[in-house]
Amino acid sequence: MLSDGYHDVPLGKVATVVTILEMTKKPTTQPVSAPSGWTLTRVTNPDRLWYRNLFRKIGEEWLWFAREILSDSELDALLQNPMIHVYTLRQGNEDGGLLELDFRVDGTCELAYFGLAAELIGSGAGLYLMNVAIQKAWAEGITRFHLHTCTLDSPKALPFYLQSGFVPIAQKIEIADDPRLQHGYDRSLGKHVPIFDL
């Protein structure tokens, strides 16, 4: 257990405060349409390369890395699992949203990944995609819908989740390799997070 006060973060690492949130009953949602020209699409058995490209497109500015550091076989096992449902917002051949619902634990759903490409931010797509997430999660007869977010993410993320009906239940400190130093991410990404070189 950490004592009160400051703690050094090793060189080459990033530290973040992780907030865990949940909802234990389905909230009332207002009907919201998808942005004009964009269609929600479920991607069954997602191709690993397609998924990685979308994951980076949406998450690299916020230093999403958890799926990037998985081996090909580990990622394939997740993507082919029928209890993990992957959706995107699509316009023609372009994908601009990622919604990933994980039903692997009985009676629960984890909102594993949720995000938008830059061109959809501010379009109402976030509210639309969250309404979809809530409807599809609770349609499976769950008793708990949960997620976690962290201080690496957009500062708008936590308030959005609270507004959507999630309640914070715990916080943790995570220390991990800085993906800009350890996993090939460009050093210009994550401008809100300082780099401490090895």
C-alpha cells in the first residue's frame, strides 16, 4: 500500500490515475441520431490489422497502448471471442468510431473501448455511440455495466461518463511503459503527458 505523499515515477514510464465507474441499472436515454452519413456497423471477427489501425487512429493521441502491446495471437484471441462485440461508425470506407463491449464475465458488460476519430468530435457522435452502448449492453440481461478511464485520456472523458449515468466506485494508480519510448509511438503524441527519457 502506498503511503501518503509524492512518489517517484521511474524514467521511461507514465503514471496515471485510473477511475473505475459502473451503472447497476439501465438509465433513461434520449433518442439521438448518428451523424449524417455515418452508420453504426458491427464488425464480427475483426481483422487484426483493421483493428490496430482503428485503435491507433482513435487512441494514439491519448496514448492508448494496451492492445498495441499484445502479440498477434493474443489480439486474435480477443477479437475472435464471440463474447467481445466490436462496433464502428462507418462512412463509405472510412471508420471513425470504436465501441467495444466485453461480455466475458457473466451478468456484466465492460465498456472496454469507446472513442471517436478527430473528425467526429463535436458532431454528436459520442452521445449517439454511448446510447448505442447502453442499449446493447443492457439488452443482454446484465446487472452491471462498467468501465475505467484515466488521466491520460481526454479531459472530457470522465465528465461525459458521469453525465451518461456511470458512477465512480474506485481509483487506482497505474504506472506503465511510456508507449512513445517503449512501443514506437511518435514522440509528438500525448502532448498533455511529459516524456521522461530513459
